[in-house]
Amino acid sequence: MDTNVLHAYVNGQFVPEEEATVSVFDRAFRSGDHVYEVQRTFNGTLHGLDGHMKRLFKALHYTRIDPLMTPDELGAATTRLVEHNSKVAGPDLDLVSCQVITRGSTKTLLSGPPTVIIYTQLLDMSALARTYLLGKPLITPGVQRVPAASLTPRVKIANKMSLMLAWLEVSALDPEAQALVLDRDGNVTTCAPGSGFLFIVDGVIHVPNRRNTLDSSAMGFTLELAAQLGIEVREGDYTTFDVYNADEAFTTNTKDCIAPVSKLNGLRIGTGRPGPMYKRLVTAWSEAVGVDIVGRAVGLLPVTEREELLAAARTT
Amino acid sequence: MDTNVLHAYVNGQFVPEEEATVSVFDRAFRSGDHVYEVQRTFNGTLHGLDGHMKRLFKALHYTRIDPLMTPDELGAATTRLVEHNSKVAGPDLDLVSCQVITRGSTKTLLSGPPTVIIYTQLLDMSALARTYLLGKPLITPGVQRVPAASLTPRVKIANKMSLMLAWLEVSALDPEAQALVLDRDGNVTTCAPGSGFLFIVDGVIHVPNRRNTLDSSAMGFTLELAAQLGIEVREGDYTTFDVYNADEAFTTNTKDCIAPVSKLNGLRIGTGRPGPMYKRLVTAWSEAVGVDIVGRAVGLLPVTEREELLAAARTT
Amino acid sequence: MDTNVLHAYVNGQFVPEEEATVSVFDRAFRSGDHVYEVQRTFNGTLHGLDGHMKRLFKALHYTRIDPLMTPDELGAATTRLVEHNSKVAGPDLDLVSCQVITRGSTKTLLSGPPTVIIYTQLLDMSALARTYLLGKPLITPGVQRVPAASLTPRVKIANKMSLMLAWLEVSALDPEAQALVLDRDGNVTTCAPGSGFLFIVDGVIHVPNRRNTLDSSAMGFTLELAAQLGIEVREGDYTTFDVYNADEAFTTNTKDCIAPVSKLNGLRIGTGRPGPMYKRLVTAWSEAVGVDIVGRAVGLLPVTEREELLAAARTT
Amino acid sequence: MDTNVLHAYVNGQFVPEEEATVSVFDRAFRSGDHVYEVQRTFNGTLHGLDGHMKRLFKALHYTRIDPLMTPDELGAATTRLVEHNSKVAGPDLDLVSCQVITRGSTKTLLSGPPTVIIYTQLLDMSALARTYLLGKPLITPGVQRVPAASLTPRVKIANKMSLMLAWLEVSALDPEAQALVLDRDGNVTTCAPGSGFLFIVDGVIHVPNRRNTLDSSAMGFTLELAAQLGIEVREGDYTTFDVYNADEAFTTNTKDCIAPVSKLNGLRIGTGRPGPMYKRLVTAWSEAVGVDIVGRAVGLLPVTEREELLAAARTT
Amino acid sequence: MDTNVLHAYVNGQFVPEEEATVSVFDRAFRSGDHVYEVQRTFNGTLHGLDGHMKRLFKALHYTRIDPLMTPDELGAATTRLVEHNSKVAGPDLDLVSCQVITRGSTKTLLSGPPTVIIYTQLLDMSALARTYLLGKPLITPGVQRVPAASLTPRVKIANKMSLMLAWLEVSALDPEAQALVLDRDGNVTTCAPGSGFLFIVDGVIHVPNRRNTLDSSAMGFTLELAAQLGIEVREGDYTTFDVYNADEAFTTNTKDCIAPVSKLNGLRIGTGRPGPMYKRLVTAWSEAVGVDIVGRAVGLLPVTEREELLAAARTT
Amino acid sequence: MDTNVLHAYVNGQFVPEEEATVSVFDRAFRSGDHVYEVQRTFNGTLHGLDGHMKRLFKALHYTRIDPLMTPDELGAATTRLVEHNSKVAGPDLDLVSCQVITRGSTKTLLSGPPTVIIYTQLLDMSALARTYLLGKPLITPGVQRVPAASLTPRVKIANKMSLMLAWLEVSALDPEAQALVLDRDGNVTTCAPGSGFLFIVDGVIHVPNRRNTLDSSAMGFTLELAAQLGIEVREGDYTTFDVYNADEAFTTNTKDCIAPVSKLNGLRIGTGRPGPMYKRLVTAWSEAVGVDIVGRAVGLLPVTEREELLAAARTT
């Protein structure tokens, strides 16, 4: 691999990103017949790769796609790609890596080889600074969560149009907003386009019933940290009533780790600003991954923008 | 375009099929963030293209993807591609043409151009002969139809994993079977991997409630023909009870036009063979498109296979 | 009644509005144990009073409240109050009249007399001019319609908190917006805080399934006019997909009569402006009630505001 | 305040009950746009006021009504009213106090002040004696619980018509009966017109899933007492099958504290009489509030009625 | 067959009723693995036997039980039994005949012969007089209709425990009452233990959605008569609100033909007495079957009872 | 009782099996109006009779059938019958005993005596050997579990047609398959025709939510053994996704005790063969009941068949 060029992996080959393409006859294009996984690095090191591979292979077994690779092989290819691209990106940038596995070509349906893709994306943490300091607004969309009776939400399947619609619907109303998607019984599930959700009442973490949510690595790691900190966790069927009256609320995902929520449907959650439990959890995250998550995101901002943001965080 | 080579259309260019590729960073790969349409030719002429374009643009409006083309422009590009590829394929072969439009690259999310693909597939009608003469078995899977509250079924969105799972589940039990997918109330909806469903009771066509089904061109055309033939049509919530006791049942889709169903969950429908209403409707189809649909499919079979099949159709 | 003072009716007495009060022990306060009706005048004459009384007495029978009055007696008291208050208001103003009937005092539960209230409100049609010319935006809230299995939506029961929450949720995002409330299956039902909803596809009026909606007088009158105009009407289970792809959409209620919808969840409906079917229907309304509905609303605006509004209506 | 007259609190003023009124233009009348709370005294002292205020302010936040008072201020006004009215009532009577907060006048919608009411009611415990000794019959109505997806059941909102209908439906069949309201899945939820429900199997308290029920103070206090007594509590989805086969069943509410259930739909629960667990719990209640709850209710009866009731309790 | 003794048919033999037995190893006993049909005679002649046989064979196909008889053979055996038993019963009595077909013995599961039973019951129409003149009360139970997704309601399957529980629940509250069973959405379906339901609003017959109800012969015949009389029929999803506000309501079943409903949950329907539409329909029934249905039922009463009943019918 | 003849118990009498019959007028035949229980012997001794009697009497109370016997009396009659029939069967055979209690004769509805039946069946364990060694395939049918809102699944009621249809549907596709029945939310519940279901993930037993399942003795006993072995048990809402990715899965019922599952919908579970947890649990079962369950079943096979089966178990 040319050490000056970002690469991707396509069906066994490491190729420069520009050459990383797939035939239009791939089943991804006509059917959405594929699964995927996403991880990120901290200081150039992939976090929790084994867990991600385990979840990916559950998705593959469930969708009856045979990748013709073992989890170890796919993990090794990912690691190699990340190591290469990290060097290209330089020591100051983190990466998100993503595996996509499709059922292969429409032309050889069910008999041909799968398509296996690995690529990375540069991670600009400064884009997260505003959310870390001020919190993000959530809005409940009209679109409901796809029920588990139709398709499991527990693993990453590349059928995200319902979540996309939820997100497009709310971001048309507030460009900063994410969608807090409800199930048909009005229970909160997950945030669109793609984050876990949890909230705090009286010092206890509340997480939505897992039958409606991704077996999320970022959520799982957050709950591990909570256990280490002695914070109680309850899983259940919660509605907007619970969230409106929560003390704090957060989202989790691979890229953001954990981010505070400022309000739901225009109604502030708690003080509307990152609270003490957020600080405790993001500190634990930072220690665990060896990066001051909020500090780094803020630190990467241009000075003026940073000052304005810090002022905003103080005054409201 | 080289007149000896099948081509495809990718983002404004007609390219040989082998060169028709899309970057792995396309949103199709990680999110399934795209819509599509499918048509076929009869004797080299596209059937119902305008209706397909109209439905495609409803899908685009619903998913908030702007193709940066008009329906006429997309239709014209399709027609041009089909004309070219039909010549390559020769006068005896029909084509299926497919448009795929994605939200574009993950790298330019919501601000970059969409990806627009058109490709064709050669249509081997002989593969349908067995179904036309003996009927296809249906099985009700455990996987439920994705409800309209989560994602509309009325247009073609490339999020077909739920239907794929339904089909994989039943074809693991009987390789010839398709899945007759139920909604959460046990109503029959559509067949997986992708066909409409209708059945006959006392000379009346019964079609599942359209809130659960694709606004299908093949179904729509069948019902137009039925109207011309003076056959009554009822739309409603029907269950397997209705189908088990139907006189005949059919599937419709772009490729097959209309095909008979032999049994449901191992229980024969009517005589278990194509019945008089099937013959009436497929004849009307054949006249409308200028092709003897069943005759052509059977005629394309090797002689021995054809004889065996015709014998099987007579004896059972 | 003092001819200079607006009055209200409370338990058999006509009293000046300032003296029109009810004990805090009324069951309205602790339980919401009451029903109501609303009508309006055009040029001082009540529109459709008999129909409103009929619906009110269905509500009373259903809730087992005996008003100790006949529909005719309640209608007569309303007419007398409206005649009086119309004179006070002067010839240029219209009125909304409202009857409220509660189960009576908590102190005499189920054995004491009901509370019967009639009051009027002055109707400022100029406030509707902006909506009539530019249309109103709708947003689908996360709050679901109260299902008929719990409480009928068909008559006016003073238990509107769910609709209030739906409206508050969306107006926090866009102060001009109303909520297009969905049922648990994602079907569109009614607009909050309180209007009927209909939309046009290919010249046909589509109205939500009546099992989820008020037996609305304004909707009913609109459909009567449509019948006279030879416009086809279909009732069914419709989702946001249908509305996004509609040619036009409207709301109906007692005060507005019929008003155009500009967009749903930020996505324009049709051209995003009042269309030809709207103009046809509001013209028929205007002729039927003897008032140029849009013209009057616009005419009541101050000149500058009117000009700006008309300019806005032309340019977008 | 005149020390001979019962007073109420209306918008900042303590007024004699007869003068405690609210304008018919209040939003309570046309929309049911208000929330409330209820407490009672034992020996003249309010029980659990802080908890009630906390729940009321959750209701206010959820419904976006700003009372323009703090919980402490509202609590203080309540305490002052209760102290005054307790003196008027005399040392032998207990009181129920109730706060009602509406969104204010229809004339100043969303911009005017709220309406704040506090009133009390005299509590005649003798009316409860029959239930305490013989148990109350429950009947499952056809009306279903309003689902949390439409309106939270967790706090007191003055939209009780659905519960009223449930109660009217069953009390038309048996005037002593209360309604054990089911959700759409047939799970038991709460009793109408307004009590919590719990039952005993093998010495364990079973309470309905809290997503369907009020965060009830009386229930909460009962479960606290159970914890002190070492009685296990399970929360879950229970159906009539569980209740029919329970050893004992009870209702809880502010006024009754805890009352035994004799039968469900005509089928006795356990022996059909207050059982050992009831006696244990009502004894704990009595000790905690300093009043022999059952003894006092029975003691307040006229002698003849008391003797008959005690005889009935012994013989059945 | 001994002409003095009532007989039954068991597996090909006509035997005296006392000897008509089935082994305890029959699958009816452990599984409820059987279907059935019921008809009645008018003046000794079976009514609508062919339709009943057609429905029975749909049930058999659906449940995959092969009776080893044709519809004609089973009909002929029934006719012969009815002729014999009618003679035994004498010319003044009518009969109900019933076919039961089980999957056979547990000992020969799926391989042995089915069990085929035909028996009759004497029909005492005087027991219906009270209902015909005064109407029957209905109550909505808590038990919900078994959904079609689990078992079709369209044919008679001997799995009636859910309906039995619904009926036992309401008859424990009012011994004369039948249960008007609701589905999970609160729609009225059918009456337990076993009658169809319809109601009248403004001269139009309303019948519950057929997806939830038996394809009832008595209902079907009623609707045929209505068509002959030019009465409009609407099928839909109706709730108790519709029934409370109906002008009249009826039940239909094989034995009663058509019977009036007096009230629902204690609330009268219309006048609470048989109305003009009832009289029109029962007259049409009487003419069609050659029996004055109400007159005969009343005429069979003892004189005193008859006079009291007629007086009651006049005064209320 | 004749010591050479197997007997049954019918309404108080022990009679030879051939004479054990019930009148065709029994309510079992027309309504499925009965409940039942099933137990088995190990080495001639009934296992868990008291628990079965307790569950049976819950079923009787729920269905309002009075057996006119105590649990002890019914248990004693069962024990006596089993002792007798065990002697007839000889020392090497086990028995299944079954109690059936119906509401009695249609001729004396609700006033006559119930029908009480007890019978036994010889248990041929060799028929289970194949399943014990190779596992059984499961298929998810389209038929949904009857919901608890309609009829409790917690006790044995003779209304099994829905489960029969589920089983017939899948056994038509694979004669060895059982149906893993789903509820309307896609949660796994129970296996048809009649077994409990559990699965293993990471050494933890997962059982479906008990609101959807029988209070099964075999399952209960399995969980007791698991507790003794220190195996954790979780109860929850699980879908096919969980089962596809489980390490092992089992069914439990009275006859089989515990049996391994090989695959679901054609997709293997774990290795597709009995795993270590199965071996641990069946060993514990064997020790508890004093019979080597798998060993005995295999040992009863003819030698050739046994050898083939053992070879198959080794090679796959």
C-alpha cells in the first residue's frame, strides 16, 4: 500500500480509496441485502474490535450470508487497514472503520461469493464540541421503529431508511436535532440516524428495553463503566413522560462515545445542560480510552469559536 | 456505446457493464439509503415506463432524495440504454431494466449529488415455464411485513432484508417456495422476495389491503385487464383461511407477469393447478403485451424437459 | 339582558360574561367529566345548529350525563344568547358559540343536577388570512391518537390533553404548525388542537377512516359540497406517504371552515400553496354560507399587512 | 378566613367555599386542559404532601403548564387551607385536599396566567366500613385503559372520562362494583373510578406493570410498608387468570388507603373475604398513620348497621 | 331405526341417542381437535342445509381433517336422521341438528379415521318468547375475541372456551345477558355464547367487519332478506359508541333466527324495545320459513305467563 | 378391575378402556368446553402429581367448571388407575395419565354434573431416541399464539386447534418438525403441538415470557434442576434472532422431559447437535427421576436402527 494514500479493502484487496468500487449489480443496490459494522480508534488504536466482530457474525448468521472469512480474518484485515490509514492520516487524527458485507452479485444470486468491504473515515472530533458543551435537542418523529417481528434491531443491517426518514423529518424542523424514535406503544427506543439513548432519574441510569435496540458497543461500554462506578442501571419500557421528567439524558454511539441531551420536543431535560452524571460518565470514558473526549473536541476548535462556545455553555 | 457490449448508466455516463461501479463510500453500502424501480420489455419494448417513473419519483419525494433529473430525463436514459442493450442481446431476448438512486456519498452527506444507476438484466423466460404450468408453492413465514408506520410498502425502497429473511426462511424448507408474508394481524400482504398476491373466490378477484402492499405495476395492469374482462375485484383484509379455501391464487410481478399458485403451507389451493381464471388472465396479458407468455416460456425449454413438464402438468 | 354587555348562559340563567362562573367543586375540575359542542355564525346566523345538537346528545347518551333539557331547549337557549351577543358585538363581527355540559358537582355525584353552560366568543377572521393565502404547516407528533377502544373520538368530550400535548410538541418547533396526529398504525387521523384533515390525489378527496375521527360538522359540510360538485370521496387508512405525495391537503373546522396545508414535516404538499381544488371548495363554502370566506379574512387585515401577505402569496 | 366557614383557595385568595368559582371561559371547561392532585389527612395532618407536590409538578412539566408557584408555595397554601378547614370541620373529621391547575382562560390562551384552585372535602370514613369488612366486587369493563402512547397514566390529569365510562359501565350492572380496567393486551391496570390494584399469590405481592398505572402515593406507601414487613413484591403483566386464582386482592387509594376485593366478575378471589395479608397490611397502614383505619370506619357506623355488618362479615 | 326413539349418527351407524357415545380416547377430549355445524328445521324441514355443509367443508379443509365423506353424503345422513327424529318428536316440535367431526382417536393420530357424529336437539321456541318481546340485554366482557391471526372465526371450530368465558363473565352479573365481545381495537364482533350482531342507524343495517365474525347462515339470510326489502347494509369497524347511539340492535343465530337487543351495559338501545326494523325483518324471516316466529314462540307459552309477558311488552 | 385389561375412569367408574365412552351430547363435542392435565410415570411412579392437580384446579376455577371432586380425590383416582394399568402394562413400560373434565351434557347445560375422565397411554420411549441424539428441527409457522387477552395459555384447556394448525402447517413441510409459535410481536412462545421452549446463550438459560406460555411442569422442573446446578435463568421477550444465535436450544414436555433442538427454519442452532448444557440438564433429569432418559430411549431401539442412529449422531 502506498503510504501516502488512504486505502480501502474490497474483496481481498487493499486498494486506494479512489479505486475502491463495487459493481452496480451488487445486491446492495437493488435490495439492501447487506450488513455492516462500525468501530473507531482512540489514538490510532481500534476500540472493542472483538465485540464488533462478534456482533457482525451474528448479523451474518441471522441474514444467512456466509462471508467466507472468519471473524479473526476480518478483524486482521481491518487492523491492517487501520494501521495503514492511521499512518496516512497522521498521529493527530482518529479513524472510524467500517465493514460492509453483501450477499454478492444479483447475477449469481445465492451461489456466488459475497462482497466484503472495509473502509475508514477520518474523524473530526471538533464537530462534536458544540454538542458536548451545550447538549443536543431531540424530537420524537411520527415514524415508528421497525418492529423486531419484521427485522431485528439488535445488529447492524443496512436497511436504515426508516431511521433516515425519522431523522430527516426532525432535522427539517431543527437542523441540530436528532430523532428519538418511538415504538408502536410509545416507548422510547433509539436515536436516529444512529445512537443509543439513556437517561438519569434520581441517580439511576434508565435504558430502553433491549428488544427494540441495537446491542450497541458504545452503550454496552457505558453500562460497564457505570457498573464500575457503582451506578444502578434499569432496563424498561419508558415513554416521553419519563424523559421529560428525567434529571439528565444522553446518547451513545461509536463516534461520539457519550453526548448530553439538552431538550426533548423543545422542553428542556433537567437544566438543559450537561449535568453531573454526564461529567462522571464522560470522564470515565476518557480515562478508559486514554483521551480527554470533551477536552479534545473543544481543543480542536478555532479559538474564536471555542471562546464563544464556552461562553454559551457558561451563560445558559 | 460499443454495439457488442452490454452497457449500464452511472451518473450520466453510459459505460460497459464491467466498468459500471460505484464507490464503496456510497450511502447504499452503509445505510441502504436508496430507492429503485424495475421494468421489463416485451419484444424489446419497455412496458409501462411512465407509471414506473411516476412511482419512482413518489419514492424520491418521500425519502427526500433529489435525483437532479426529471422523470422524463430518467425515462429517456433508460429507453436509450434498453435500446442499446436489446440490440446487443439480440431479437429473441427480453430485458429487465432497473434504476437505482442513492443519496450519494457518505463523504458529502446531504450536500453532495445523488448516485443514479440504470442497468439491465437478460430475461430467460424458460425459467418460468415450470411455475406457469405447475404453479408455485407458497409458505407463510414467521417474519412479519414491515408496517407502514415504519416505512411505506407502496414504493420500491432498497430495504428488503425483512422480505429476504422471509424468503430464505421458506426456501430453506422448500427450494421452490416463495413466502406469503403476513402482517401482525395475520392478513396476507405480498410474496417474498417480491411479488404481488391475489386469489379467486366464486369468480371474484380478492386483493390484499393496499396499505400493506406495493403500488405494483404488474398488479395494477392485471386489475385493469380484469376490469376490461368484467371480473369483479375486492380489496380487503384476508387471512390464510381465505386462501386455503380459494378457487385459485396467483402472484404478479414485473418479470413473471402473472403466475399460478399451487399450494399454501402444503395444502393445495383449488385443484392445485392453473385454473380457468388463470388462463383467462394470462391470455389477456399475452394479448396486451403481444407475447404468448406461457407459450414462449415453455417453448424456450429443451425438448426433453418440455415434454416432461407438459406430462407432469397433465397428470396431476 | 343588558344590551350593551356580552352574556353567557349558566344553569338556566343568562348572566353577563363576567359573572358567568362555576363552582370549583364542579366535576369538570377534578375529572374532566364533561362534553361540549361548538358552532359559529355567518353574518350573525348560526350554521348547522341542529346537527351540532344531535351530536351533543349522542355524546351525552354515551357518557350517561342527563342534561335535563331537550336538544330543542338547548338550541333555543343558544340561539337566544347568540342573538343577544351578536347585537352587542355589532353587525360586522361573527361569533363562535359553545355549549358545555358537566356531570355536576363533586358534592352530589351522580345524584345532583348537571352543569349547563353556553357562552360565545368573538371571531376575528383576519387572524385566518395568512393561513388562507399561504397554507399552514403540519408536523406529525410523537403523541398518538387516543384509540376508540378507550374513548370515542366521534363526539366532543372535554378530554383534550392528548391533543394539546401533540400540538404543544409541534408548536414548540414551529409556532405556526399544527399537529397531524397519527394512530398506532401510523394512519393520519386529525389535526391538533382540533381540525379535520383531508387531501387530494388526482382530483379525488381522501379522508381518514372515520373510526379515528370526530363526526365533524365542518368536514361533513365539506363532503356535502364535494358531492354537489361531483367530486369523488374516498375514506381509508392513509399514512404520511400518501400525504407527502398528495396534490393538495386541507384542514376543516368550525371556525376556519376549510384551510389549505402548505407542508408536512417540512416537505411541501403539491406546490406548497392553495391549489385549484382548495379554491373550488372554499368558493362553494363561501356561496353556501353567504360570506366570501377568504376575501373577508384578507379584507379585515390592515392595509400594509394585507399587501405584504398578498405579495408573499404571489411570489412563492 | 372566617373560622366558621369552610374555605377554598382560588388564584391566590382564600374564599368561602360558596364563593369559590371559576369563569366559564376557563380552559378546563372546553378542553379538560388541567392537572390535579389529591391528599388526605389523618387526625388533621396531611399525609405525604411532599410526594404529592413532586408528582403534581411532574404533571405540570409534562403538560407544559407553568403554575407560577413553587411546590413549596403550593404546599404551604394547601397546609394553610387544610389547617383552617380542619378547625371548621372539628377534631373528629378528616379531610381530602385537592389542587387543580388549569392552563387558564380560553381568552388568553398560552399567554395568560394559569388557574390555581385548592379545595377540601370532608371525609366520611363510615362509608368505607362495608368495603373494609366484606370486600368490594370488581368487574372488567369493555373500555380499555388509555395507552401511555397517547397520554401518560403516571400522573393525575383531569381527563378521566375513559375511566368514568369504565366505572359507569360496571356500576350499571352492580352498584357496589368498581371496574378493573384492562389494557389492550388484557393486562390488569388500575381500578376505575380511581384506585390502584394489587394481589397476593403465595405470600408475594403482585402489582401491574407501572407503565400502565398512576405513580400512586397510596400504592407506593403500601409497597414501602410491605418492604418493612419483608413481603416480596413483583411487578409484571398480569391477566384476569392471575387474579381469579389469587389468594387475596386489594385496591389502594388516597381516601381508602387499602381495601379488600371480594370477587372479580362474580367469581370469588380466595375466600371472598379480607384475608391474613390484608389484615397485616391495613394494620401496618394504621400504625403508620396513627389511626385504626378499619376500626374507625366501623366505629363511625350507627349501632344497628354496625352489628349487621359485623354479622355479615362473620357468616360469609 | 325404532320409530319411538330419538337416534343419533355415529361413524356410519344410526343408534338410539342413549347409545350414541364416543371413546374417551377421541381427540375431542384432549385437544378440542374438531369442527361442527348446526342447523334447524322449520315445520320439520331443514333450512339452508347446503350452505351449512359448504361452510363445514371449508372448516375441514382449513383444519386438514378428511371426513371420508362428501358434503352430499353428510347432508343425506343428516336429512335422514332429521326425518326420523322429527317423526319421533311429533309434528309440533322443531329440531336443531348438529354435525361434529373430530380428527379421530389419539391412539391413531393422523393415520386413523375421523369421528363423525350427527345428533339433534328438540327446539322449545317458547323459551325465546321473552327475548322476542322484551329484547335481551348485552354486556361487553373483558375477554377479547380470539384474533383471526390465531384461529379463523369464520367457521365453526369446537374451541369456544374464550366465548364461554365471555358469556360466563357477563351472565354472572345478569343471568339474562349475553356478551357483546370486542376485539383488541374495541370493535364489536359477535355475541357469546354464539350469535351474530347487527344494529340500525337511520334505517341502515350496520354489521361488524366480517374478518372478526362467523360466516353466519342466520346473518347471511337476514342480509338477503334486507336486500329484498331494499334496506341498505354497511360493514365496518364499529365500537360501543355506535351501538349506544343506534336506533335498534339485533342478534342472529340458527335457533333464534333474529332477536332484539334491549340495552348494552345497562344503557338502553333506542327505545329499549323491539322497534319497527325488527318487526320488518322478523316478518320477512317468518314469511320466508313459513312460520310466524314471534307468534309461535309466544303462542307456546302457558296462558298466564303469556299474558304477563304481553303486558310487560306493552307497558315499558 | 380385571388385571389383564387396561382400564379408564369415567364419572366415578373404572371401566375397561373399550367401554370408556362419553355421550355425543357432551359439551366437549360441540364447544370444546373442557380442561385437562397430563402426567407421566417413571418406573411406574407418577411424577409431580400434586403440581398437576394444583394447575388443573386453577383451570377449573378459571373456566368456572366445578368437578364435584377435590384435588386429592382426583389424584387418588388417578393413582389407583395408574397402579392398575402399570401392572397390566408390565414393569418395563411407562404410562402417561390424563384427566379430562368437561362442563357436562349439552342437555343439562350449567345445571348438570361435569364429565370426569381419566385414562392412560403406554409410553414408547424408543420413539424419542432419534430426537434425543440428533435434535429436532423447529419451524416458525404463520399462525400466531392465541393471546392471553382471549384465553390464558397458563393452564391446559382443550382448545388446541390453533396449535394444531401451527403444527400441521410445519409438519407438511418437514414431517419431523415442530412449530415454534410466535406471538403478534414476534416473540417466541411455545412449541406446537405442545412443548415448552428454552435456549442457552453464554451459559445462561433463556425462557420466553411466561405471560405467553403454559405454567409447564416439565419446564418448571427443568428450572428447578438448573437452580440446583447453579445455572442462571432469564425470562424475557425473545425473537428468532436470539434463537438463531443461541448456543443450544431445547424443548420440554411431560413425555420427552427435555429434548434438544437441531435447527430453526433450516438454520442450525449452535453445532446443530445436543451440546454440553443439554447433556448436563438431561443428566440431572435422569438422576432426579431415577431413569437414564436418553440411554433408555436408545436402548429400546432395535439393534440395527440403534447403530445407524449412533453413527449419525457421531458423524454430523
